Amino acid sequence: MGGNPEDIDKAKQEPSRTQGKVREELKASFEKLRAFTEAAGSDPSKYGDGQFEELMKPIQDWMEKNCQ
């Protein structure tokens, strides 16, 4: 992510945009991600501490397992 303002804006919008479309087993992960992006706001330092990546991991793991 690197703190690029455009990337941060995209990261903030994505969980809310896609949450209603995800499978039941991912809803909790998306809710945590949405809460993080809302709390982080536009502060680029929040996206550089590994927390965003940690919250994305269950979603990415599920996608790798189920979307090939």
C-alpha cells in the first residue's frame, strides 16, 4: 500500500462496497477490515504497520483456495 492517498481511498471504499456480496464465511473478516479502514481514515501510517495486511490475509487465503 505504501501510503499513496489514492490507494488509501481505494482501500477505505472496497470493504463497504463488496461486503454485501461476500460469502457468509468471509463476512466477519470483511467487517473487521471495514472497521479498520474507517478508523484509519486517511492516515497513511495506519496502513504501513502490517495490520491491514493481517486483516486481508483470511480474505486472500479464501480467494486463493476458492477462486482458481
